[in-house]
Amino acid sequence: MDIIFFLFLQSNFTIPNKLKKLNMKKIVFLSVAVFFLGVNCFAQNEAKFKSLKANIEKNDLATQHPKKGINPKTWVDRGKLFQEAYNVNVGSIYFGMIELEAKIAFKEPKNVVTSEKGGVVTETFEYSQINIHFENGMLKSWEETQKVVNNPLMEAVKAYQKATSLDEKGKNAKKINEAYQMISIDLENRFFNEYALLKVANAYQTALDKIEVSKLLGFADTTYYFYAGYMAIAQSEAGNSMWKEARQCLEKALTLGYKQEGHLKGQIYDLLYHACVNTGDSLQALKYAQAGFELNPNYEGLMINLINYYLKRGENHKTMEYLEQAVARDPQNPMLLFAQGKVFDELGEPEKSHAAYDAAIAIDPTFFDAYFNKGVLFHNTAVKLMEDAESERDMKIYNAKLDIAFEEFAKAIPFLEKAHTINPNELQTKETLSQLYFRLRTKYPELEVKYHEMNKKLGKE
């Protein structure tokens, strides 16, 4: 059975220090706002919701007016309205918020839904326009059930861009720039909320929106090019192929100088490897894997990529070179030991192959593939011995060689039976055991019963 390594998106998404600082600034501001504005600010939230809808509709008409429509102020006001439309529900929310603060900001929820999974208690505070999710008493995410408008932040951006185009003297430039800064922070929070909700398609679009706002602020947001690529890969892994988009975003991040430090150093090369493989560019995939490995040889995913690359192409000596390094670093990884067993087999070193499979089984006694491959290794050795015996003209020597071959066939049975016990529905294992029982039933009569039992499982009797 072929070895397959899968790409797993990390459940704990790493936030760069820069973003942590930005979020903390907003947290401090909003925390103060919650306690000082409190109920006075949010008790009339539903009324504000309706008022905003009416004001936006009024502004819609103003933008169509011959004079008002070419006045920058009309569009600046429009941008402010859309910013308010976003903040009417979430303006007082921040990551790290505790339940008490939510109750002060929004009053008592209409309903509280509590659940527990894996020792983690989740409580959802349900309000008329928003549901707020807490894990162990701390805010994890939120979902708006009613919005004034869809995507108000980018509607605000469009309004400010229009205002800029009409503002020939740049009187509103400072005000608009400050608005972009606030929108940028709101987009960060929206992105991480969508990620927490596993709405990766939404998070991908928000990352792109954040990139566009960063351009308006005069800089290339390498972090969000990376995040956009990350979310595109998440969608691809979920079945919505966006490998091309992922590659474009990640390559843009790399070109613009995106860097990672610590244990994640080189992660972008790992992701680019998979994006290139899935867009049919295996040569560039190899280049990214090699570049990343040189940058951080301790990043396991990059080594696995190189192992898989050479393994798939049958370049066994190159595969073993990386496997030996991988096993040296992680000697208790049964998958790496299993891979070594497979490569040793293909290199024609059965003893080393058996030893690697045995080591994998010792670490993981339920490792189906290791048992199966070890059984197949005995089986294939026996087949070669039989082929050698069939070329023998001396019947005495022929029978001796045949006995040795049958002994090898017999050695395969316990390992294949163990594999069958671990995975009773795996067809190839059942068929191989049936053939072995049949072949050896004369030499080992007790296998006759097993042969018929296996045939029943296969539906042949």
C-alpha cells in the first residue's frame, strides 16, 4: 500500500505580533467604551438599526442629486453611515471579551444556549440582531442575524474613494485616511471572526478586502496575502478547488517579502508546494520545498514534501536520504518508519524493510498498513522463491526450494490476519488471505477451514 501524507490546516491559526498589537489597541478602547457607554449606548440599538437604514436610503437619493451627488461631503457622510452600519452590531465586541461585559453592552440576552464538547463549554448569547459565542466564559466568535446592509465596510470604502475623486483640493484626505485605518482594523477582526466560525470562503474575501484597504493606506499587506492564500487552500481541501488563487496569493506574499519566524519559519513554502502540485507544476513545487527546507530544515512538512516528491517518482535513494533525516529527528513517528520500510523494500533490502515495519508496529500496534506491507513482503519473497524453484530440474532440490517458499508464504499469514482484524472490510487483505489459505491448505490442513470462512466473507460461498 502506498504511503500518503496529508496536509492538515492548523487548528490554532498563528497571529503575527503586529496584528496582536493592533487588536490589543482596539480591545483597550472598546473595553473602556463598554463600561462607560454601557446601557445608554446600546439599549436603543434596535432603534439605531432602523434609523441607519432610513439614513442610508436618504443618502442614496442625495448621491443621485445633481448638486449633492458631486459634493465630496455627501460621499464622506455615506462612508460614515456604512461604518456605523457595521458597528451598530459589533462595535462593542472584541476577542477576549467576557460574558459580564456582553451583558453590560447588550443587556441580558433573549436566550442562552449551552453545550459541551471535549470538556469545552460553549455558551451562545442570543440577541435580536446578533448571537455571541463564548468558550469557557470568553468570547470566541459572533454571528449577525440581521444586518443594516451587506458588507458595509467595503461600501464605506467605495464611498470614500468616490469622495476622494471629487475632492480636488484634498480637504477630506486626512479624515478619509483615518476612516481607512479604522476600516482596516475592523476587517482584521472580521477576518479572525470568520476564521473562528470556519467560514473560510468569507475569510478569504475579507483578506482580499483588507489587502485593498491597505493599498489605499499606501502599503502592501504581505500578511493578508498570506492569509488569503491560506484560506484558499482551506477551501481547496474542503472540495472547492482554489489552488490557483492560493498560489497567486502566496507567491505575491513571498515576492513582497513576507517572513515567518520560529517554528513556523518556512510554512509558506510548504503551502506553495501543495499549491504547485495541485496546479500541475511539480518542478516549481520541488523548488519551493527545497528552498523552504534550506531555510528551516526543522519544519517537518517540508521534509515530508520532499520525501513524497521523490517517493512518487521512484527516486528511492533520494527519498531515503530525507527519510533518514526525518527518522533521526522523530524516531517515534510510525509513519516515517513505515515509509522507510516501503523504500527499503523497493531498494531490494527486505531485512531492513522488515525491521522498519516492526519498529512502526512496536510504536503503533494498530498500524494496519505496516502489518499489511510486512505480510506482503513475506508473500512476495515466497513468490520469488517459487519462481526460482520452477527453474530447477532436480526434483529433490525443487521440492526443498518449494518447502522454503511455502514457509515464507506461511510467515505472511499472521501479519495479514492481524491487518484483517484491524480493518475487517479491507478487500485486498481478505483476497490475499483466501489465496494463501488455498495455496497452503494441503501442507497445513488447518487452513482448509479458514479458507472456507474467508470465502464466505468474500461472498464466494
